[in-house]
Amino acid sequence: MSVHFEERSGVVPCKTPWGSWYQTMEEVFIEVNVPHGTSAKEVKCHLGSRDIELQVKGKEIFKGKLFDTTMSDEATWTLEDKCLIRIVLMKTNREAGNCWSSLLEGEYCANAWVQDQMQRKLTLERFQRENPGFDFSGAEISGNFAGGGPDFSSLQK
């Protein structure tokens, strides 16, 4: 579901010195630019449920405690075209209100505007899941979207 929503609506990236990261309700995606010609043997990547470490050619790119927990047995990394490392982390908490404000605790933080756009996107993704017959990919949202948006679960259908 979210893959199709992402394809139609785009992503809200948080730029970093090494690339960018972005998120959906279920996953966190990390894209790291590496020197062209990098081989997989030159990449050391540890993906834990609460911590992450990436080294390329012996140089530490990042290391630290993740903003929130992930399912480490479902985490993956790939080296694409020998110049881009793509890491996919599966969030443990997959609610729209679980919008990460940074990749690591206190590091690679989204600025206020990016954080706002990320939360809006997760709220629209939640609406899309709750209403599969509608297309929210181009929708605009204003008002109460923090924490995943308004809760309509108590309303009768």
C-alpha cells in the first residue's frame, strides 16, 4: 500500500552531509552517497533494533542510537551502481503519530519545516490506508495533523 502511495505522492527527505533519510508509516529509508566505484566488500553496516553503524572504506559515516526501535531482522542495505547505499529499516511502531524527528538521537534532525511536511505525509498515508477507495496522494492538509491527525475511530460509519 505505502509503496504505491509513495510513488504517487513523492517523499519528504531530510538532507544530511552524507545523503538523506525519509520515512513512511512503516519504514525509514536512508540514502548514503559514497565514492563511485565502491564495492560491497568496502562497506561495513550494522543494523540493530536500536542502533546503527555504517563505515565505508574504513571511514565512519554515522554511528549511534536510532530515534526509535526497529525490527533488526527485517532491516536491509544495498549498494546501488557502486555509488549509493540504500538502507531500509522497518519501524516497530507503525502508527502515523510515530514520525521520527531525527534519524539518530540528537543527530540528523529534520528542521521544523521538514518535520511538519513529514508529519503531514504520514497523516495522509494513514487516511489512504483507512479509505482505500480514495486517492490522497495529491491532497493538502491543514489543522490537526500532529500525532497522526484526528482520530475518527469513535465515529459511526
